[in-house]
Amino acid sequence: MSYRTIRTETTGTVCRIRMDRPEAKNALNGLMVTELLDALDRHQETATVVVLEGTPEHFCFGADFQELTAGDTSDEEADRSPELLYTLFLRLATGPFVTVSHVRGTANAGGVGLAAASDIVIAGDSARFSLSELLFGLYPACVLPFLVRRCGFQKAHYMTLMTMPFDAAAAATAGLVDATGANSDALLRRHLTRLTCLPRTGIARYKRYLHALDDSLTASRPAALAGNREVFSDERNLELIRRYAEEGILPWQA
């Protein structure tokens, strides 16, 4: 399958998906979300492990503000965007495969969501995580259910309020990262050596059972989508996003 925003590579039962929009710091636009979902669908019967990664400089910078301000998407497409994003997070969390986020460089906003939704997060020492949404009057509505499940309520709350970047070691302390080191490629290989021993049926059954134990992700979906639509329909928030996307003016600057 030929994709425009991602690259896929399959070795045995391992599918590696690389986000490939370096010019946009691997920001999530509508096409990338759609292509990520398609790649997961195409490999769910054959892959036991799905590795999601970006470039050494940027894992994923979150929502593509350029697309948000371009005005070239229909109202229907804009309304579907949080639905598709939440579906992507949910697929990573509950799909019949082990999902591994390999984070190097920047993971911001929705990029943190991708990591939080994954079964395992491996980060290089260069990784930096942040939730910058509140600076623009937004909040990480679709990210929070997954981040709360992974890190706990108060840690997710603190990250959201502070908006400050934190490194891989701090992310590991918070529970967002499972393993970190200077050579994340070698760390990933060691994990894959073990994970590829797991049978596909066992993984699928375990993931179903895990989701049955805690269905908070499904239960949180309506509130997350409503919250996302509320903050992205606020004209003041949209103006702050436009200024930053077009002029590079940060929200707190006059």
C-alpha cells in the first residue's frame, strides 16, 4: 500500500509504522490519522507487534495547526476529526496486537496521546514530552483518558496544567515511558526479541480481557469528543492558533 504521510515495513510478525511528515514535525493532519488507521486495519490479522515511530528529531508534534487554519476542509470533515483521532488512540490501546511507541525527539499534545495509548513506550534520551494545549485555551480532551489510565489522574492533571516539556527520565517516573536509554534502537530490538515470542491468539485474548477489566476508554469517548469540539469551535482559541501558525506569535505575546 502506498501512503503519503507514513511508511510501513513488515518483518515477520512485526509491523513498523513510521510517521513521515518531517516538514511539519510529524504533526497529525486528517490524512495521517486516516492512513494510520488503515495501516492498523491492514495488519491486524498478520502482525503481533506494531511499532509506531517518527524521525529522530520528532515523534509527533500533535495537531497540524496549518491544516486547522487553512480553511480547506469541509464542516463534515472537521467534525469527524476528533472522532477519527479517538478511534486511532482506541485502536492502539485495544487492537489485537502489542503496540510499541518508539519515541525520539519531540512528542507534543496528540503525540503524547499516541504514546499514552500504546501498550509499551520506549524512549531515547533525546525524547521530550509536553502538553501545550492550555496555552492556546484548549485542553487535551482526546488524550486525557489514555494519559490518566497510564499515569494516574493527578500526574496527567499536572502535565496538562504546567504545559512544560519534560525529558524521558521524568516521563518514565510519571509512568508515561516504560523503558528509556541512550540507544533506544537497541532497547527496541531487545523488547521485540521477547515480544515476538508471544502467540497472536494469546495477545488478542489478553487485550480483549484487559479492555473488559477497564472500559473507561470507551466510556470516556463521548465526553472527550464533546470537549474537543467545544475548544476548537471557540473563536478566541482559533485566533490564537492562527496567529501562531501564520506569524509564529505565541499565545502570551501581545
